[in-house]
Amino acid sequence: MADLPKNGESSTSISTPKEGLIPLYLVNGVATVWDAQVAATLHCIHNISGLRAGTLPGVSQQNGFLGLPLTLMKEETASLVQQGIAHLIPLPSFPTLPTADDISQHTAKRIERIRKLEQHARELEEERQKLSSQAFEKGGEKARAKREARARAKAEKEKEQKLRDGLFGDDTTPTPSIQESSTDINTHVKLEVTVTTPATPSGSIPKDSPGHFLTIPSHPPIPSSIKSIQPITSIPHPLFPFPSTPRDQALLDVFTTLQKRGYRMGLGPRFGGEYLIYPGDYLRYHAHFTSQVIVQDEPIKPSELVAWGRLGTGTKKAGLLCCWTDAGMNTKLREGRENEEEKEEEEGGVEFYSLEWANFG
């Protein structure tokens, strides 16, 4: 019997260079995570949050509640690979576009299933209304019997009162008639209401049906034609060319330095920066900074400083200037310094300056 693939692994032979490495599936140049346990490990242990990209076509609020797979930024991917935490598993261009026949068959199946569900819901609603009307009718009969019994009791009482107030002042009371009327009341009031469970309509979905579930795989589908995949353990790589420019190296060094200091980074273009910088888990904290990465010898205009400062203040965040210097040049600048703490702080080649817009007057 063939062994079943474990979570985060595929049935295709993947030569793993080291045990315990997290597999990151490289899909169209983007690292993805498909296993929920792996995503939780990255989030809780390695301070990598990623961005959820899974959608369901039938969910109206899918933009607010996305799921697996998890996509990682290039900086997150490179940091995990360089630290020996993960390796990349390159996949071919994916997914393959469906043919017109596949689309028509899938659409027909989906429409048929929706029709069955709607028919089943209509039949259940009709049965519920039928039972409700029957119960209402039985309740009306019971109330009518009570009203008739009260009317008879009142008539008997009035008859007795007339007899007492008669000409001869007879005090005899027709006790037997009262007993009969009370017995009559008990006879009329005692009603039973039975509710029967409707049988499952023929041709509809039974109650014990498991319904329709979408199984999220622990890895993307790998074509059966691919027999083995060689993981990527060092970067840059032709299939993952990052970092390949000074700008890329600056982004990676800034990301790694901030992560070592306990911060978490998220995408920041919508706030006018490279990253949104959180002091901890982004599920617990708001971002404190919006960052700008400046490569060595890159000129800065005064208007840019003003814009970055006001932009951060306008979004209730502080602007953070991340100035990166090449490792070789940074080594020359550190020569002759005796303070070891300063050397360690500048080892990453990144210096940080915060901007806050002060309102004078």
C-alpha cells in the first residue's frame, strides 16, 4: 500500500536537503503556504504573517474573510530561506486555464445543485407552513370548546339564580346539572395535538447528507508528469531572482533588521510607504510606523521629507526613514570605533530616523 502524503507535502518525489524545513510552494514567482498548521507556525513562532488570498466565489464578503493559501512577500520568503527555516519548491506555470467544455460542465453541475437546494428549501417551507396551520386550527377548536363550555356554565348559573329568586323562594339547586356540565367541559377541553415529522421529499437532499464542502489541499496540485522536484535552498535563484539589485538588498536588510528587533511588517503602499510596521502581532496592535527605504547616496528632496512627515501624521502613524548602506562601505565607516554596541547596531547597514509633523501655533 502506498504511503499517503503528509500535510504540507505532495505525492511527487521532492528531494529534501534537510529535515524539518518548511516547504514554500513557488507559484508564478510567489511563495505560498497551503497548510493551516504551517501558516500558524510561521505566524506564532517566526513572526511571518503573510497575506491570505483564498476566495470562495459564492461568499459575498470574501474580501473581508479570506483564507488559505497564504502568500508571502519577497522579503519574508528570502528571510526564511536565508535563515534555513524554509526551502522553495518551484512549480510549473499554474494553474492551467480550463477548457470551454470544463467550464460548461462545471457550470451545469453548480446550477443543478443550486436548483436541488432551492427545491428542497421550498418543500421544507411548505411542510412547515402546513403543520403550522394545522396546529393553529387545532388550537382554534380548543379555544372554541372552552368558550362554549363557559357559555353553558353561565347559562346554568343564570338559571339557578332565577330559580332562587322565584316566587316560592325555592333553594334547591340543580347540582347534577352542574356536575354534568363540568363533566361536559372536561370532555370538550381535553384535546390532543400531534405533530408529525415530515418525510424527506423524494428527489431532494436527505437530512443526513454531508452537504457540499470544499477540501482545501495542503499543497497546490502538482501535475503527474513531474516525477521529482529539486527544492531551492539558496537565493537569488533564476526562478526567484531576489535580491538581485541594491534596492532589493536594501529592502531585505531593512526587513530583517526590523524583524530582529521584534517588529512585524505588512504591505504599506496604501499608506504611502514600503511597509506598515507593527510593534507585535497585527491582530492585537495597530501599525506605529509607515516606512520609506532609502538606498545609499540616494538624494532626498525637502518636499519629500515634508510629504512623508505629513503622510504619517495624517494616517495617525509616524514616518520612519530606513537608510541603507552597502555592507562594504558600512565596514569602512565602522573602522576605528571602539564601542562594540555601536558596531553591532550598525552591523545590518541600516539606520532609522522617525518623522513627526509638528504643528506650531
